[in-house]
Amino acid sequence: MGPTEAIAEFVVSTRADNIPSGVLRGAKRHVVDTLGVALGSSNSEIASILREVAKPTTEGEASFWTGSGKSSAADAAWVNGTLAHALDFDDGGVALTPMHPSAPVLPAVLALAEAGDLSGLAALCAYTVGVEVECKLANLVSVKHYEHGWHTTAIVGALGAAAASSWLLELSAEKTRHALGIVSSMAGGVRANFGSMTKPLHAGQAARNGLLAALLAGKGFTANRAILEANKGVIEVFGLGDSVTGAEMRNRLGLRPENIRTPEQARFSMEFAVATAILDGEVSLRHFTGPSIQRADVQHLMTKIHVYVPAELQELESRRNRFGLVRVHLSDGSVVSQKATKIRGHPPLFLTEEEVDKKFYDCVVPVLGGVKAQDLLKTLRRIETVSNVREIFSLLAEHR
């Protein structure tokens, strides 16, 4: 059995009762987090442009999470997927290859679930299946895929969205294989667009294309049935490439602290993040605004921060063994250093439920207000008992 067939069989054989309860509990936390960060981007320029282009109406299959109207399920997945990644505050890094798993998958799932009047449990299970598939594929294509310039979230995210959508539509294994084949020719996204509005668009496109691929396959549209392992297929095309260090990439792109001027650029600046953390004791959404980025003390401190990849880190083949090292040179000549081998929020240092809730409220309260944010969180926390996901979107529609 080849990998494409194996994945299709996994998708169709998975049922709610054979997904471990602990996995579903973890999935709910990611659902909460993803809806939260998407709502946090409601008032962004990206959201404004998307609304103008998508032209939402009061009628349609699926809702925009911003509460600004409805559209086709595909367009709703596109808009919501883009917004879920717009702040670059969404979950990430659960695979060996860098990626953001939820932004491409959850919007496709919730759009289809709303269009089909499906339950919260069905949506939660489909989401879980999609994330499992995309993370396995991210490991399969290897980190060189990312280092060569492909945006993993855009590529394997589309495949994950197709798998999740196929599960939700109850496609056969044969049609699921075709859905994976279809979306493989729709997947794309390059890292040169990092730091621009187009980076989050990658996630939206992946959500939309995964959903469309499943719909097409369901109607009999065909593709290569062994797209992963085929000659010139996904693994061969997306899994190769020469390694490039972070320093080399920075030099090629001309990235310097003094070039950081926009929120999109700041989200990809280690110098900005470190300077802000030193000066303010934390880094939150409020810091990624023009005035915060242009602060004189932040800009000055950024010039004193130097990022590099030490030789011993470059030589490590597995990301599981990598680490971060900070050295601070003080004015008295002494040096303070600290090494970190685990990332907060990643296994095994998961965020607590309280920390996830705080992040959710930080994103959502400015948009919905405290009471409605609390109502939404309570509903998402019991999503597996929601008989129709429209209940969730009725809460969002009320704030516009």
C-alpha cells in the first residue's frame, strides 16, 4: 500500500469513537485558539480588503467569522483561513517541518459543516483528521522543503484541508485519493512573500482549495490516484531542495533591523521581538502596531541585537534536537546566557487551558466585548455537544 492509498484509508476508517478522548480535548483547544486569532484580525487592513473583494451578503452557505456576512463555503474558507493566519499568532510547529496546522484546515471544515448543517462533533473529528494528515505529510516532505523556499502551511495545509473535507463529505477512499490528487495541483506558496499580506493568503487559499478539491472529487472529478509517491508527484517535487541557513536567507533578502517598519515585517523580526520583550516584559498583539514598532527605544535596542545560527546547531539533522541560546552582554563587561531546548506551547510544554483562554480573550474582547467573548468561549469549549455549528456563527453574527 502506497502513502496516498494509506492516507485515504486512514481518512475513511477514522470515526469519532476511535479518536482518543485526549486528542479531541487537545483539538478543542486549537479550535478555540484559531477562532480567537481570526477574530483578533477583524479590524485589520487585510480583513477590510477581503470583505471588499469577497462581497459578503446576508444569504449564503457559510459565514465569515468576522460576522460581516456570508458567501459560498469555498469563499468563506478562503476569507476565514486568511484571517486565521493574518496576525501570525496561530498555532504552529507540531510537525518536524515548520508549519501552521489549523489555519488551512479549520476554516474549510467549519464552512462545509455550516453549509451541511452538521454537528460540532463532526467538525471536530474532521479537523482532527485533517491536522493528522497534514502533519504526517509535513514530516514526509522534510524540512528541506521549507528551507528551499516553499511555505509548508500552504502546500501540506491544502492536502490537510482536502483530507478533512473528504472526511466530512463522507467520500470513499477512492474519491479521497482523487481529492488529494486534485489539490496537489492547486497547492502553492513561497516564503519570499513572508512579511507581506500574501503570507496569510497562503492559508486561505489552502483552505479554499482543499474544500474545492473534495467537492470536485465527490462529483467524480479525477486526478492521479497516487499523487504523493508518483513520478513528479508531491514527495518528489516538494520534498527536495538544498539547505539554506537563516543567516544566508537574511542576507539574500536584505533583512536588517532598520528595515522593520510594518506589522507584517515586525512579526518576522527576532530583533523586534527580543527588544520588545526586554523593554516591556512581554510581546502581545498590542505591540504589532505602527507606533509600537517605531518607538525610539525599541528601534535603538534592535540595532544591538544580533541573530545567528551557530555551527553546532546547523549540524543537527533533527529539529527535535535544536535549541535556542541567548547571550546578553552587559555594560559592566559581564555576559549572561540562557539556553532553551523546548518551546513554550510545543510538546511537552503545552499551554494550560487558562493560558489559551487568556490569549483568546486578548484577541476577542476588543472585537466582541467581554460578555459575548465569554459566551463564544463557552460554546467552543463544548463544541462536541453542539448539534449544529450554526449555533457558533449565530454568536458571531450578532456583533456586527
